[in-house]
Amino acid sequence: MIKKLFMRDFRNFSEVSLSFSDKLNVLTGENGQGKTNLLEAIFFTGMLRSFRTSRVADMKKIGSQSFYISCEADSDGKWTKKLEIEYGELRKLKIDSSIVKKASEFIRNLMTVAFSPDDIAIVNGNSRIRRRFIDICISMESPSYMSALLEYSEALLSRNRLLRSVSPDIKILRAFEPVMAEKASVISKYRLDYSELLKKEMQKILCDYMRDETDFDIRYRNSSGTFSKDEYMNKFEKERNKDILRKMTSFGPQTDEFDFFLNSKLLRCFGSTGQCRFISLCLKMAELNLLLKTEENIKKAVVLVDDVTGELDSRARDYFFKVINRAGQTFFTFTSVPTDKYFKEASIYKINSGRVASLYV
Ligand SMILES: Nc1ncnc2c1ncn2[C@@H]1O[C@H](COP(=O)(O)OP(=O)(O)OP(=O)(O)O)[C@@H](O)[C@H]1O
Ligand SMILES: [Mg+2]
């Protein structure tokens, strides 16, 4: 969980220093004051990614060259760590004042799951958003997946850059392929396994939640059609000349798709807005349930709930609260102080133009 947070030049925050409750925290404030930005800073500290953008530079306060976040993370009294992130031209990470080079060594000190109104795009948006969702879920469970993803992405970027050049050197192109084949094989196996786990968890949630027969399915479509490193290598051999003409790598994890079906209908094509929203909420609950499988993760879990409870009816709200209650620490955002008895014991904060005050109600 997160005990203390200091931010400098992050989004609309110039300099803010905060302490939080171990359990329930409520951020209130009018529209556009910084509630989501604060959740984003917490999520970023846990995952080194934002839940709403892939453009890290957007998080620097407009006009600033860098942002800095420092956070005291605690695993239910077992350990306390000081996590520091400075993001300027380069990214600098520290744990307890020691420099950390690899992102995979930094993340997982906080296990963050964010519920946001934008989650609907996981279901009805483009395939990049689905891959991003699955990548974050698996990275949180498996640092080796995150490392494979980073190494694959770096090699892919270099191979694509070369493919765009006037006459790509085949020898250099080939040099990237063994590492890409090896990592793609790792990534696709993880994705297949996680899709199965997620599907089972979704079916359980839907059965509990809907109390009727709802048929949900996830199909992982591996664009390469293989899980084996050797077969990936063969595919590179076969596709290389076509890739040179296309000026891009045409297969691999970056073109995978995850199809979500509700009652045999592909949701992104045939789902109603209500169905897509509902399924996206259930997917996030499933992600959280899978994460909270171990005691260690429960202690490190931080759940961020941005504006998603307003539309739920009382039965759905009760179910949602039951699921997220299993996590140690939660943060909610509201435009005014909630009156629901669930929030009776919460620490309440008021955010106004990037300034945060603690409210005692
Ligand atoms: N990089 C940035 N630098 C400075 N200000 C920014 C930056 N990015 C966003 N903002 C400002 O932050 C504010 C938005 O904050 P945020 O999204 O956290 O609002 P919110 O309190 O969640 O509002 P809502 O209730 O509408 O969701 C806006 O005023 C926006 O202009
Ligand atoms: Mg917001």
C-alpha cells in the first residue's frame, strides 16, 4: 500500500505532499481539478505506465522539463520502501536511494489496478488497447513477461526502422530475428495462458453477478499462428522479403488480437454500449481477483476507482464493493463527498486546481 506521496510537476500538480489511509481514501473535487491525475501518479508509481495514455511526456506539467514522484510503499508492516521516479529526457528510478536500471525490478512493489470510465475501450476500442490491458495484467504477475515484452519491443522498433530505410541490409535485419522469435514465443505462451485464466474468472464473476446463464468467451488470436521459437524463425525467413516491401514487420505480438464474446456475439462489433461497459467492469474485477490470489499481493494491492460507481444499480454496487474490499487500500474519486455508508470511515481529500487538502467529515 501507499503511505505517503510527493509529486513535483506532475500534470497540474506543482508540488504536493500527501499521507494516505491504509484502507479507504476518497478524492473529491469539481471537474478538471486533478483527481484522475492523482490516481494516475499512483498507478504510474506501481506500473511505470499510465492507465490513460502511452505518452509519458504528457504527464510532465506543461512548461516543465521533468516530473518527479516519490512514494513510501508499505507491505502491511512487513517492509517499507521509498520508491522514486524522475522523468525528464531520461527515466531515473530509485528504491531506497539506490538506482534501479530495470523497470521489471521497480514495478510490483505496489500492485495497482485502476477502474476508469475509459475501460470500455478495452472491449469496444482498437486491438492496441486490448493488448495493453492484457500486457499490464500479465506484467503485474510476471516480471519475466515484462522483460520479454520490452526486449521484443526494442528489437521490433529497430527492425521496423531498418525496414523503412531505402535498401535495408538483410544481414542486419536477420540479426534482430532470433531475439524477436525467442521473446515472441514467450509472450504468446503467456498471453494464451492468461486468456484462459481470465476467461474462467470472468465466467465465475458473471455467474455470481448476473445469477443467470451468460455465456462469455475470450479467444486469443495469435497473429503468427505459432508458439514455437523455431517456427517464428521460419516465419521470419518466409516473410522477410514481403516485410521489406511492406516496410514493416507484419506479424508477431504487436498484431495479436483478443476477441471477447458475449452469448456468441463478438462484443466490439455487436455489443451495446451498456454491455461493453458492463463487461469492461467485469474484466477489471477479474483482473483484480486474479491478482489477489496470493497474500503477498493482497498486502501490496492498491485499487484506484475513478468515477465508475455512479452508473451502477445498488446490487451491482454491492457486488463491486465486495470484490474491491479484498484489496488492502482503495482510492475513489467523486465530485462531492459521498454519503453512502460504505465511505463512513474513509479519509477524504479535496482537490482544487492541483492543490490537495485533507477534509475531516
Ligand atoms: N501535463 C499537464 N500539465 C498541466 N496541466 C495538465 C496536464 N495534463 C492535464 N492537465 C490539467 O489537469 C486537469 C485535469 O485533471 P483531471 O483529469 O485529474 O481532472 P479530474 O479532477 O479528474 O476531473 P473530472 O471530474 O472531470 O474527471 C485539467 O485542468 C487539465 O488541463
Ligand atoms: Mg477525472
